[in-house]
Amino acid sequence: MPQDDRTLSFYGQQAPAYASRDENADTRHLEAFLALLPPGAVILELGCGAGRDSEFMLSRGYAVRPTDGTPELADAAEQRLGIPVATLLFADLDETGTCDGIWANACLLHVPRAGLPGILASIHAALKKDGVFYASFKAGDTEGRDQFDRYYNYPSERSLREWYAASGWADLAITTEMGSGYDRRPTQWLHVTAIK
């Protein structure tokens, strides 16, 4: 099963806390992603959370379709954005050539390792030719859980390159930087931008 029910349960229970978070977002990666797309591009957001990134993209004139795997977060995002937000598990993505871009910030890192290559193939299929896909992961050597019992696949750059290669991306760029997350702990992040 390509989702972790304990992780989904955490986000369902914590949806009010996520929706009420008031922090200054670092939009560097989002702006770099948007710079690769044509004006008004059709963008699918996976794991939109409370809708912050979708709100930013909508404000820039993009045709955004936000989704989240947790109904409670999808509802919170819908309240914030004023547009429909679908509840969509990654494994249920079944589209062909519908999107110019797919934005998956800090969400695919919860996909069990065995299921990630299949999810990446589904994302590849959903993009139009020359479509752009961004995802970010917490780096590591082996999968595991954090102090909140959330599952993480914790990939290395090498592992990510192998998993992406199986889907046939035309171009792949991975950058590494230190950051943090909900747990406020120092984290090495892998930022991946792929072109179909």
C-alpha cells in the first residue's frame, strides 16, 4: 500500500494546527518552479496542506488544482482558497497529459520506498511534454519514523536519481540545503526538479 495510515492520521489530527500556522514562507523554490512554466500554466499541487503554496500560485495567475491526501487538510485549504480542494492519495493519481506542472513540496517524503517509483511514474504520465515537476525530501540513508510517528522515506541523492530514472525524465536537477520542518530540527533537504 503506497501510503502510511499512521502518517495520514497525524495530519488529520493536526489539521487545525497546520491551518493556523502563521509563518513567513520561503518561496525561492516555488518561484524557481514557476519560472520554468508558461504564464497561466495548469498546475496540480499534491499534498497542498492548508493551501499556502496554492494561494501563492493562484495570486500569480496560474490555474492551480490543489489536492491533499488528508480530508481535514483538504477542507482547511478549501476554506482558505475559496475553490474546491480534492482529497487525493498519491496512488490514486491516474491522469495523462493534463498538467504543465506538478508541485509536491514536502509530501512525497511520506511515500513508502517500495511505492515511490510507481508514484513518480504516475506523475510523469500526468504531465504534458516538457512539463515541470518539483518535490522535496528529507535526506537520509534508511526509512524510518520521526518523534510524531510520521513515516519518512529518507532517501539519498543516489536513490532518488535511480527512482526518477526508472520513469524516464528528460532532465533532472537535485540541490541540497539545510533547513527545518514542523519538528524544528535541523534537516538536510533534497530539492528535485524534473522535466518530462
